[in-house]
Amino acid sequence: MSNLSRKFFAAIVFAFLFTATNAQTTVSDTFHVKPIESKIVVTPQKYFLYVNEDNFFRIKYSGKNKMGRVEFRGGTVELKDSVYNLKATTGVSAILVVYEKMKSGKEQILYTWTYKLFSRETPNVYLDGVPNDSFADQFATIALGKLTAKQKYGTDAYRITSFTMYFQNGTHFDTLRSTSNVMTPEMKKRVDAMDVKNKGGMLLFDDIKAVGPKGEMDLPPLRVFLQDGGRIHVGL
């Protein structure tokens, strides 16, 4: 056999062996399937709640089963339009518990969250910055006559929307109503007519309505005593 023939024969054998080897080699990909984990997401995320106030949450479940009961230990829970209202009623903490309902019908606890509970501080009412049972200047009251509400320690915002003012008239009291946080012109007129220098004077505010973080609320009454600070006369 010539050299050319030998080379040609060797090339054919190499090609055959290479093809046979590749034909016996198989490539396989391995896929790892992770089990679907059950998960609860509660929004908004909070760490504390105020007692006897509505707190609205959305609770979203993801997993292969179904979401079961929702409990609020330390208060009540109400579901409306896919929104849960959790209202704490007592204690220093309350626990949200969400169950997962298995395909067998049994339930198991899937999620728990503990909220600290606080009582919201009732704000105090002031007349032009003057607190309860204090002295207010008669002329300043006529010029301003504005009621405000503020907590002693907290920072919640409150807006007074209406109040009733009482004026002593002989043996009974006259009542005047304001639908804002400012004394009406008639109220100021009655204050101006009081002989504070000789007889003194007391102002009593009650049925005070305000809007705060938990909606409309009643505020405690306010009592101030008038003093004559002197009138300012303009001109000759």
C-alpha cells in the first residue's frame, strides 16, 4: 500500500472513531425545582398602635395553599373590601396571627406580629395660649379670642371646629355657639361689656369639638378668668 493510500485510510478511520465517540456522548441539563414557599405580607408595616382606634391593613398571601383565619389577640378584627381593620382594646401589646389553610382542610399558623399599644394623650385647650384655670387679658381676648388644642407631651395635630361659650346673666347662663375655633363678634361684644375691673369675670367654654388623628372628638372644657390689662387709646 502506498504512502498516499495509508494516509487516506488513516484519515477515514479517525473520522469514523471521532463520529462514533461523539454519538455515544450525550449532554444533559439538570433543573432544580424549588418548592413554593408560603408567605404573608402585611401593609403598611407598623410597630405600634393606639388603643381604641381603627387601623387598616392589607394582608397578602402567596403559596400553594390558601390563607386561613386572621386573628387579632388583644383586640378585634373586621374585614371589609379586602381591608382588615385591627382595633386594639386593652393591654400593652396585641398580636396579629394569620393562618394557612392546607389542602386537607387543617389550618396552621403561618405569620405572627406583635404590636406595642399606646393610649393617645388627650390635648389641652387654650384661649390665645392661656391654659385652663388661668388669667387672660380682657382686651387681648376681644382682639384675638382664638381656641387651640395641644398635647402636653405629644406632637399630634388637632383643629378645633366648634365650641359653646357661656355668659352669666343674672341667675342663669346665656349660651353662644361658634362654628370655628374663633370667638364670634357677638361673643367678643359680650366680653367687652363685662366690668372686669370692678366685678371680675369668668369665661367658660364647653362642648368643644375638634378633628384629630382619629377623626372628630370632644375636648375637655376650658375656664379662664379675665383681668383688666388696661385699654390702649389711639389719638388725642
